Amino acid sequence: MFPWWAGIAWGGTLVAVPGGTYEPLYPPDPDRPVVEVASFRLDDAPVTASEFADFVAAHPKWRRDAVSPLFADAGYLSTPLGGDQPVTRVSWFAARAYCTSQGKRLPTEDEWEFAARASETSIDASHDPERLALLLGWYGQPASAELAPVRAGDPNVYGVHDMHGLVWEWVEDFNNTLFGTDGREGGDDETLRFCGAGTLSATDVSDYARFMRVAFRSSLKGSYTTPSLGFRCAADAEEVR
């Protein structure tokens, strides 16, 4: 007999994001700064605290008092669940488990950044100085104890809400780009420096907001939780037209 929660789909509505070319801040091949991002689907909003509460009720091993310390630190779900605000204090392991329970996955860094370039009117507003100033204004604000509900603002051209201005978000390969803080480190050519050489190797040194996102992701471990870090799910494209 199936449990009552079998087949229930929590979370946002998947919307189509047609693929295209994309210039990562740190491309895997410096001689080829532009990469292809295949079409995919992305939740239209971050997962809410209420939706994650339903997931935890259906999967008790992800309760705060039951989760393994290997999969979540002591801050995991230390704020009450419930409401339309984005869930925070959730680890990468828990976020992955939530998405897997729906037949989805976490977006890759390239997918997230590709979709995040879009504004309400353009698929790529990454070089719009007014928009960059708005993003920097948000990143420069202290974290708010009271988060706004998801979907409170206008969506971008894909129909995706809250890519900026609400919470940071987990991605599948969050530690794909590493930053080191000590220039005395040796033999780690794959480690990029946020200052100095790391900045010089970036494809767009003017996009400081993206520097901050990549630096934040590289500081994380899978078990970490913070009061300003949430997530949304993604899926491969079925047929994006």
C-alpha cells in the first residue's frame, strides 16, 4: 500500500528555459570563454518553508532531530517551518533529497547563472549598469530576519521569480570554482583567487555581483546551513520550444 504522500509534487512550477550560449565568470577552458547551456526547466520560485515542512513530514529522516550530522550542521532547520517565505537553514544534502523526491534535481551553476542573467524584459541583462547596481545594492544589505514571500515581485522573461534579492541558492556543483585566500598555497592550479590573479582570470571583471555569488558558493560545504541560503529545483528539458 502506497504512503499518503506518494506522488505528491511539492515546490515551484517548472518553466522552460531555452538553452543558448553563456559566458561563465571562470570558463573551464580559458581559450573558449563561451559555453553552451542546453535547454532545461527551472522552478519558478524558491522552495518555501511550508513546502519543505511537507517534505520533512513525509521523510522523517530529514527532521532536525533525526538528520545525520554528516548531512547537516547544527543550524539545520533551526528556524520554524511554515509560510510562503523561502526555506533556509537547509543543507545541500537536504536540498538534493527534496528535489529527488519530486523527480527533479538541483540546477547546475551554469544553469542558474544562465537563467539569472534575464530581467523582466531581456534574456541577458548581465551588462545593464542599472541592473548591476540594483544587484549590488541587495548583496550589500544585511540579511533580514523576516524574509518576503516568494513570487512577491515580477518574474523575469522566462517566468522565473526571485533569482535575486531574496536568498542565496544552492546549486548542484556549488564548489566547482574554488577560491583560496593564501597566496602561499602551491601546486593547486585549479584554485582561483578572489583577489589578484583570480580577478584577472575572470571573463567580466565589472560583474562584481557574480564575483560575490561565486565566492559565497566556494565557501560552502554540503552540510552547511545559513539563514539566507535556500534553493529551488530544476529538471532536464522535455521539449523546449
